[in-house]
Amino acid sequence: MDVNSVELNKIVDGKYADAGKSAESEKKTVNNSLGKEAFLQLLVTQMQYQDPLNPQADTEFISQLAQFSSLEQMQNLNESFSNTSALSLVGKTVTVTETDKAGNSTSVTGVVDFVNRDGSGKSYVSIDGTTYSADNVTKIYDDYYLMEQKLPQVESANLTFDHEEPKDLEINLTLGEDEYESSAVAVMVGDKTIDASYLKYNNGVLTIDKEAFKDFETGTYSTAFVFSNSVYSTVTDKVTIAVKGIAATEA
């Protein structure tokens, strides 16, 4: 029986059927099937079992070695990039999503206190004292975006005030959250500042008393809101007020 035939019979479904290999070793080979170790093993096997009557040229092996070197560098670069990316999360607000064996997903959002790595080089982020795999970070929030979510908000509206049938105007708005919460709001319609005595805020609704418009001429006015918070945020592009009819003072 030919020796090469005996050796080649050990290959089953593209793998070596080595009875002495442990389950753990088999698992490791499967996990590394696309890695540099598998690439190198394949190259060595190819050299060992090449046809002696028609051997491959040296240039082919050199080309394959170059591919192996490139693969190794890419994997090292990816690992370094992954670790650097994880370290850059310190102080950032992130969302971590984890899925259990039953397929149920849970998400946690918070500020990353620190990042550590285990012996295998895997990175973990700590949020409120709990550690999560950096691979499970699904969202990273920009600081300015987070600030915008807490700033006072004004709902878009095109309102009409009619001198013939004067009524109070209502505008939906919020005063913000946390350090960006406003204690008061000033309103300017066109180039006129509405006196604070005409303004009333209650449960998300700002009411402008009809008396505030008694001197306004017919026309459409843009409305600006200035909030008394830590950054004095201003909203200018949400509300327009169209004034029509003839004011009583003009009759």
C-alpha cells in the first residue's frame, strides 16, 4: 500500500481525523479555521503532501507566506484598533445590549467609568459598577446630542390672532431637564418683547394673554423664546403668529 495513500486517508471532510485529538483541541481548531494559525497549518500541510513528481514552485510558497504575513498584521491591527476604540469610551455615554441564551435582549445606558482587559486581550467597559463586554456596545452618544435632548423644547405651530375675535394663544413647550432646566421663558413676537405679566406657563403649555397683541398690526410674525437656564438657550424657528383684523385702538 502506498504510504501517501495511507496519510491522505486521514483527511475527512477537509479535516484530519486524528483519534487522539481531544474535544477541546478540536474546538480550538474550528474556532481558528479562518485565523492565522489555520492558514499556517494549511501551508505546512500543502508543503508536506505536494506531489514529488510535480512540486510547486518556490515563488508560490513565497507568495503564500506573504499572504500569511499580511493576514497576521491585519489581525494584530484589528486587535489594536478594537482595544483603542474601547479605551476611547471612557467618560462617554453608551448603550450596551446583551442577549441571553433564550434570545431575550436587555439594554443598559450609562457613562463608562473605566475600561479593562483580561488575559486574552478582550476589553470590558464598566457602567455604574457593572462590567460588560465592549463588543456589546451598540450605541455611543455625542455629548452635544445628549445636551440637546435636555434643552427646552418648543412644539412647531402656526398660530393666528384675530383682532375681531381676540383669544389667548397657547404654545406647547417644555422647560428642559436636569442642569438645562429653565426657571422662566421670555417671548419676543417680531421685534416686540411680550411683557411677563401676559405670560402664564402650566403643565407644558405657555399661554399668551390676548391683551399682549392689542397694539400689533396685521402681518405674520416670527416668535423667539429665550429660556433662563445655564446656557440661555434660544428657539427661533418653531412658531409663527399671523395677526389679522383691525385693532380696537385703530377703529
